[in-house]
Amino acid sequence: MSVKRRNHGPEFKFKVALEAAKEQQTISQLASEFSLHPNQISDWKKQLLEKGKTVFQPNGKQKSQTIQESELYEQIGRLKMELDWIKKKSAIFSR
């Protein structure tokens, strides 16, 4: 019988990592409490301490990156429109 892989949400990961960072219980105690492997808890704790709360957001993307991407796509669209307009006007003058 195969074991189904579990996916944990960012809130759960943050909760477990925060408990590990508090160091009120050992990693082994937390592992048995949350039914996780101790290495997983250690990894989440390390990520939390290095990157903060944003580390467990889906796809690892931050809101500022998404905003910057949308601004860049908008600029690309404007530049493409200007290039098409210039090509159209230059075709008229080259005749």
C-alpha cells in the first residue's frame, strides 16, 4: 500500500516553524505532535529564520515582484504599439 504525499499550507508551515523557533519543545516532540519528520521541521525553522514570513507563500513569489512584473508587461505592450506605429509610418515615407 502506498502512502499519499501530504501538502501543507503556508499557515501550517509557519505555525510549526514558529513553534520550533520558540524552542519550548524539542524538534522530536514537535515532530510527534504534528506527525512530521524532524528534518522537515528543522528545514522550515531554518527557512523562517532566514527569510521571514514570506517564505511560505505559494510559488515563493512576493507581492512586490508581481506588481513589478505587471508594470514591465504594461511597458512592453506600450513599446510594441509604438514600434508597430513607427513601422507603419516609415512604410508610407519609403514609397
